[in-house]
Amino acid sequence: MPSRRMKTKIARKIRKARKGKARKRAEQNKGTTPKFPIHIE
């Protein structure tokens, strides 16, 4: 059985990996191009 510390470490790692998944998925679906024109000439 893993120690409480290892459980915490693993849980933290999973939480860290899960952060930003929704944002990444949204960006992937709609593209990451900025709303403003890149070349203003």
C-alpha cells in the first residue's frame, strides 16, 4: 500500500496535468490566431 505522502504526490501530479485541459481543447478546436490583424501595413 502506498504511503499517504506518495498518494498526495501522485494526486498533485494528476491535478497539475489536468489544469488547463479545457483551455487547450478549446484553443485546438477554434484555433489560436489572435483577434487583431497581425500585419498592419
